[in-house]
Amino acid sequence: MDLDLILVGGGLANGLIALKLAKVRPELRVAIVEAADRIGGNHTWSSFDGDLRSAQRAWTARLYVKQWRGYVVAFPGYRRTLGLGYASATSDRLDAEVRGVVPPERLFFGQPVTAITPTSVTLADQTTLRAKAVIDGRGALPSRHLDLRWQKFVGQHVELAEPHGLSHPIVMDATVAQQDGYRFVYVLPFGNRELLIEDTYYSDGADLDPEALRARIADYAANRGWKIARLIREEQGVLPIALGGDIAAFWDEGEAGVPRTGLRAAMFHPTTGYSFPDAARVADLIAGIKNLDAPKLYAALRRHSEAAWKARGFYRLLNRMLFLAAEPGRRYAILERFYRLDEGLIARFYAGTSTLFDKARILVGKPPVPIRRALKVMKEKPRHA
Ligand SMILES: Cc1cc2nc3c(=O)[nH]c(=O)nc-3n(C[C@H](O)[C@H](O)[C@H](O)COP(=O)(O)OP(=O)(O)OC[C@H]3O[C@@H](n4cnc5c(N)ncnc54)[C@H](O)[C@@H]3O)c2cc1C
């Protein structure tokens, strides 16, 4: 098969690349090799309005199942409705859209890739595919060079017996009992009787106990007076939260010279673990590269990832404050204090575009963590013991 580009892993990052290239470079012959039987797995990917430019919102528009004007956060001593818009895309939509633009003979499902070079991939059945370039988007690459903690959750998309009455998403409800780190419940109102309820933890360990979390979702719903009539679907996630790392050493790991995207390229917001905005940005970047050969792509993607990592040091510092300086049961106090700040500052924080003034504003004042511990974690180390 004569191919220009092979996307290894049909997840979020590579799915968006396929969509963007189909729009602006339809002459390119792009193939996707995915271990599972569908594109995108089983996810709801949300983002704040400020995270994407309006042109990016426009070309990803068909992926959104719901958009809201504003969102709510709630803490033991404080509740606030913010005006920033929020949008949710789903893997079902991504799957349908990608199938609409990549012809079936170039979609290889149920085919785990076993070997990969900058210009070829070998499938489990020993077939080899070649192209001018290969992009590795197989999801997180376990690495000793990244110092990570976890945002982990179980989410249940449920139908209620009665209308829930919510008009806005609750992005954090931290009025719940604090356990296993910083705990909050995340609620997206999809229809007037439909909710996605996620029980979430900013935790030191990546282990997830789905049964316990399901029980807590049921308790939360009952406490709110919501009677669950039916479980529509369930999703789980263990997202990386970055405290430190050596991005050059991270890129030196893995297959030499193979371009990488998504979590494989450490392209995520260090504090939220969100990667939808980064994935849209990288798809734009790739679409703008004239000659998509492997060395050019590798250089461009590595440069982009390393620059993003360096620019995001402030967010890793905040993560160290959250995970290393604050007592786990008191982590919520850092977030509660943060959400009292100016709305524009909060929007820029999510978008990863905090100004110097924003950073100073976040750090000044009486810190909700012991000052000696805060000072100890100021400096980023490649990896904490
Ligand atoms: C349930 C959940 C909800 C999330 N919600 C949000 C959110 O609201 N907003 C946000 O911005 N981020 C969110 N994230 C975080 C992040 O956006 C996702 O993790 C995102 O899917 C990462 O994109 P990716 O393309 O790097 O990896 P993935 O989307 O995980 O894609 C990797 C793909 O590679 C395939 N693969 C792996 N190995 C092989 C192999 N050997 N051969 C072939 N294929 C292979 C996998 O099957 C998978 O389809 C969420 C994550 C999860 C898990």
C-alpha cells in the first residue's frame, strides 16, 4: 500500500490528526492502526472555551455532544458559578468522524503494532506497512524520567427517574469526604434526566478500586436526591499529573527517531491531565508542515513537546505544592483558595497561558500549606524518590 502517513494508535491525538489532515490535506494517504476495534476508546473529553482558539473549536465542532455557558465549583466553605464556557466531546463522535474521512482499507482495527520505525510498522500478524512517516500515538509511555502523580476516576453516565435540575456542569464538588488525596465529584448534565457523575481523586498512587468508587457515586446521587433509573455507560481514567521530569531524556527513550503525539509525547496540561487542547494544537501543527517526512515530523513534534514542557514549569511547581507540601486531607484548601481568584486568571490557568502577574497572584498571600514544606519543593528535580 502506498502511504504518506501511518498513525499508530487510533486514540484522541491521532484521531484529531486524521480529521485535520482530511480537511486541509485531502491528497495525503493516511492509515490508522489501532489495537482495539474502534477509534478513541471510551471517553468523554471536555475542555474550557479558553483552551482552544475559535478556529480550533470550529474544526472540532462535530465532536461536541454538549456545550455549556459556565460551570460550578463547590468547596466546604465556598461555592461559585463561573462564566467560562465548557464543552464535551465523545469518543463515539470521534469514531464516527474518523470513519467518515479515512477509507476502510486504510483503517486497521484489532491490530496491535509489535514493532515500529520512523517509516514502518509491523502488525501482530507480521504484516509490515510502510510510509513516508509513522506517528506513534499509542498513549502514555511509562517512563523513569517523568515524576508523575495521578488524577483517577470512575465516571457513570446515568439516566435518572426525575429531572436533575442542573443547568451547569459541576467541575469540582469538593464538599464530599476527603480520602485518598484530594477528592471531588465531577458532574456533567447532558439531558434533563441524564448525568455523567465521576468520583475523582488527585492521588499519590495509580491504583483504582472501581467497586468502591461506584458505591460512592451511588451515595453521592442518593444524597443529592437523584434516583438512578439506568446506567448508560461507564468510563475510567488514571491521568498523569506532572511534578517534574527531564523531557529530553523522556524523548530519548522509546524507538529512535519515531515522531510521537498525545500522551506518548507528554502533551497534557500538567495540573488537569487534560490533553484535548494539546491534541488539537498538534494536529494544526502537523497540518502546516509541507513535507511530512519522518525526520521533519520528529524534529517538529519533539521541539513542540519540549517547548511546551519548559513553558509549563509553573504548573508543575503548583503540583508539587499540592502533592508534596500539603497534607493529603488538606489538599482541597489549595483549590478552594485558587477558585476565589479572578475569572480571567482561572481561564488562563486552564489554557496554560498564565501571565507573570497571574503566577505571582496565585503564589502570594498566606499559603494554605506549611511554608517550610513549600520552600522545600520549589525546585524541580528530574524525579522525586
Ligand atoms: C476516561 C477518560 C476521560 C478523560 N477526560 C478528559 C477530558 O475531559 N479532557 C481532556 O482534555 N482529557 C481527558 N482525558 C485525558 C486525555 O485526553 C486522554 O487520556 C486521551 O485519550 C489521551 O490521548 P492519546 O491519543 O495520547 O491516547 P489515547 O486516546 O489513549 O490513544 C492511544 C490509542 O493507542 C492504542 N494502542 C495502544 N497500544 C497499541 C498498539 N501496540 N498498537 C496499536 N494501537 C495501540 C490504544 O488502544 C488507544 O486507542 C481523559 C482520559 C480518560 C482515560
